[in-house]
Amino acid sequence: MASISTKATSVLLLFLILGISNFANGQTNESPFSDFGYPEQSVIYGPRAGTVFYFKHKPRRDYENSYVHLEIIPSQLIEKKQSTITFLVGDRPILSTFIGQYSDTIRVDLPLKRSDMASGFVKLEVKSNLFLRDEDCRDYDETGIWLEITPESFLLENFISYPKELPTWTIEEFLPEVERILIPKESLASQLEVASYLHYFFRERIGVNLPVEYLDKSNVKLIHRALVIGSGTEIQKAFSEEKSFGNTAGQGEIKMHYTSQTDSLTATPFFTSSMLLTGPDVSSIEKAIQFLFNSDLTSSALTDHVKVNKSVEKTLQYNYTLKNTYNLEELGMDTEMMTGMGKIRKNLTLPSYLSKATLRSLQLQLKINHKPVSASESGFANIYINNDLIGTYRLNESGILQVQVSPNRVTFATGSYLGIEYIYVPAGGICNTNASEFYAQIDPLESFLSPVFYRNTPLTFASFPKNFEGSPIEIWYDYALSPQEIPSISMLIQLINTRYSGQSGFYFPKINAVSTANQVADGNTNKVLLTASPENYNDIFKEDQYIRFYKDSISYKSDEVKRFFNVSYGDDLAFIQLFNHNGSKFMMVSNQARNTEALEMALNGVQDQFLTNSGNVLISNPKRYFFFDLRFKTVLDEEMDSQNRFLSFWETYRLFIIVVVIAFIIVLLSYIFKKSESSKKNIEDAR
């Protein structure tokens, strides 16, 4: 036994030595473009078009040893020997090349420089000059000319080695550097709510889905780029240097923590950095977390230690407030300048919170600043809603186009978009290589969108969380959650906050553990129930739920057919259903198998940005999800269609109807008056 113990100790020491040595070295990270908020693949259409990507600056990024890797597939119709492609980084030309020098896929690595960074971002621009085969001149409306930037494109980042001198991070600077959240094991149950809020902060504000781990399983000396959350007592126990930290009643604290290390192989000193977030109790910790959500406060805190004594009170009532009119900047639409020749187009996705409120129509007022188009040139702007053309406008020498459109025959759903397409042909035709490029930009402050909504909001996933407004929203769970399940709670909070934050701000739902099944049905609140034992609620929800769970089977009920159908599944599945119960709305998330991946996939399904009629039941495994509608679908569709047709008819003809009704009333009163006078005269004559 002694030899085994000695061997284990040797292995542990070797691991620590290698670990510390590895800590002192730099780190490499390969990030696809989707990590920066772009689609997995981007397509550039047109003979002379381009696209722009922005990569957020990171203080530790070693620019001279980082690069952008692009893989681009051109249309097979392109004449490769004549067509060219140009790459610019930070407006600095990096490479111009004929496409014919490459095979079916163009693969290039574009180096970076620190000077490429401006306003907190690195700009990458791709420009094309493409020709069709066997053509003397290009057709500006040729849809077969395109370049696809594939999902295999990425930003390879090398990060600077750990500093040899004591760092001077501010809180705001360090937040994007955090790579994991650590929490003491004993306090997970009591601090689950604030840990979920904190994880949601990084998901919402920093755009990362951080892993959550137990502090107890980490070597405190080796903790690096982590955020540690816990009570003051727990923090002091783990970090003995932080004496009297987090003990002030009613006060939350955020502080940078550094440790001095030595590379065991080179004997070189270096420092590790982490952030501590604490307070004497949960309410104090929450004050510190709410401080992080206020970007104005964090950006003004040019320090590595903050004490928070007061914060905003959490709003219990859940509101889904929408404005009558928004400018495009408020909607967060990408109105960057577009350049090119021939036909260039850009789609601006409408925020999902508009569609979730059952968007019926909209009024659009656009101001577009563009290159002045002379009489010898040809320029047009086409405006689309989804793929429907709603207006074509000629561009002129003024360089300004102002239009107002009110489309009323467009079907809106989550994922609807506004398309702006420009067609520019210079004097001398599209082949005039001496002509300067066309440019245009929507003015985001002087362009407005006024949405019009249906009155009723259906209880479907596509309309969540709009259909949960009017009452407090609570999250309940009935099993012991692990750190790996906190990201799922965080995603639920994110789903609830899918709304216009300009007026409503962030909503922090109460998160409670279920002690008895009947407890969930109490109160005048709408609830999200995360359960591993959904069979416990069959007697409570009775006929209200669409899925019933048993130990070995699952039953489905449709409003069209009142009886239940029993089904047994061999795989680990997660289920979500929406239903009403005693005047409250429920989202019941059932995870009997405790499969974290299936649960995350189910929540991804609710978050899907391109749902139309998503229904009220969702099933998922770790790889995919499927949703369907168990309401009395035919009746509901007919009812909604009738209501929509009536509302559309009323909006169009209400003034005419009102005038006709008033005229009819006047004629009727006149007729009654004449009849009355006639009867009076007859009576008098009879006398």
C-alpha cells in the first residue's frame, strides 16, 4: 500500500509540475466566426460585392502570432482566371489574387497586427470582382455569381504568456477574460439563484457559455482566469490572503486576486489572475451581480475592487412592454455601409421580440444616404420583407432616398427580415472598370419602424415569453442540480429576457426548490417547472397538461381526440410543454433521464430564431429537437384566420364603414321623421 501511495504522490507532483509549466506558456484558441455572432456560413452575391466581419479585441491576444483562416467556395459559373478577390484587415490590403490560382476551395491565412485594432474591434473585409464564363460584360442581376465563406473559417488566436510582473486588471477589462465560474460545493443549493444570474450575465453581456465547476476541486494556487463566487467566509477559507473580505453586512464586493507562481522548468516567475465576487449573504452577492449588469457602472469603475451597498429592487411583475415606433439603432439592426457594383443586397433580421408579440404588419420609414447617381447612370433601391418585394425606388443626384412603406400582405414570423437591395450601373455600363464603386448606408437614427400587432398571443413556443406577461415568472426545480445544469437555468433566464430591454431592463425570476408537488400550483404566478419526476404532477395538472408521464411510458393528449396515447421510448429524451392551469401559465420542462445534453437541446429549440407555428410541445434528444401542436388545431387556425381577416378588413375599410353607417342612420332618422310627420298630418286630416 505504501508503494502505491508513493507512486500516486509522484504522479500528482508530476502533474502539478507540468501543469504549472503549461500555465506559464501561451494559449492557442481556434474560434469559428459564429463565436462572434455571425452565421456559420456567409454568402456574397453579385459580381462586385463584399462583406465585413468584426472581431472584438482581447487584451491578451498576441496579434503578431494570430491570424484569420478563410475557406471560400466560389460558384462553378465563375470564370476563375479572370475573377479576383481582395482581403483587407483593418482597411489594410493584405492579399489580392486571381481565383484561378486555387482549386475548388480558396484557402488563405491573413496575418494580423496590433495596429489593425480600432475602436475595440479588428475589421476583416472581403471584396470580389467576378466574371461569368465566356462573357464580355457582366449582368448586374446575375444570381449565379456568389462566394460562400464556409463554416471551416476561423480566427486563430495566440494569447500572450502570463505576465512576469504584477498585473493591473480593472474589473471591466478582466470580465471578457473569464473562462469558468467556480462555486463552493456546500453552497451550491443556497446560491444556485445568484450563480445562475451570474452565468446569464456572461451569456448575455460577454457572449460566452461558461462552464461551472466546484471550487473545492480546484487547486487555489493554480486558479487562473476564473470568477469565484461565494460568501465572504467561504472566500476567506479558500484564499487566506483575503482577510476581512466580504464580511460587511448588506454589502457585495468584487475584487481581483493575483497569485505569484514560478515556472518549474525555467524558474521564471509569473502571475495568475482571477476575480472574486462575494458578500456575507445571498442578497449581498446579488447586489454585486446586478452591478455587473449595469454597463455604465462597470465601464466607469477604473479599479480592481468595488463595494456595492445598494442596487435596484427586482421587479416581480413580468412585463413585455413594446413601443409604437423604433429607430433602427434601437432595434440593433446592422446598418453598416454597403459598397460594390451591379447588384448588392443585405438582410436585416427583425428582433425576435417583435415577432413573439404576433406581428401583423409594420410601417417602415427609411432614410438612405448613397452615392449621388447622375442622369447618365442607373441606380435603384429595392426593399423586401422576407422574400417579398414591397417597393422599388430610383436613386438620384441628391444622394438621399427617403421612403415610407406599409406592407400589409406579408406573413411575419420569428426570423423575419428586412432586405435592402441596391442596383447600380455606372455610365458606360457595368464593364466600366474606371467607374468608382457605389456606396449606400441606412441612417439608423432617421429610419423608423412602427409595428402593428394582433390582439391575442397564442400559448406557443414561438410567442414565448410574450405569452407569459402580466404575472411574476418563477423557475422551480424538484431535483438536486449539479454545476453542469446551471447553464440550463441560465438559458431559461435568457429566454425569459427575450424582449425589448430599452424600457423593461433585465428580469431576474425567482428560482425555488420544490418541497412538495402541490407547492407548484400555489400562487398567482406563471411558472417554468424543471422536473426529473414529472409523474408526481399528474394529479395536480390533471387534464390541463398535454403529456402525462409514468415510470415506464408517456401519454399524449390532443384537444381533437380526448383519449390518451401511451408511448414508450428507448432513448433519453427531454420534453417541454406549455399549458394553462388555474389561471396560470406553465412551461413544464421534463428531464426524467437527467440528460444534460438533451435538456440543452430542448431549450435551444425554444430559442430557435426561425420558428413559425412551433406548437406547444417539444421533444429532444442530445442531437435534435422536434415540436408539434396538440391544441385543437383546425378550430384554432380557423378562428385565428377569421380574426386576422376581420382585423385586416376593418383596418382597410373602417372609415368607409363608419361613413356608411352614419349615412344610414341619417337616412333612417330622416325616414322616421317623414313618416312621423305624415302620420301626424293624416291624423289631423281625419279630425
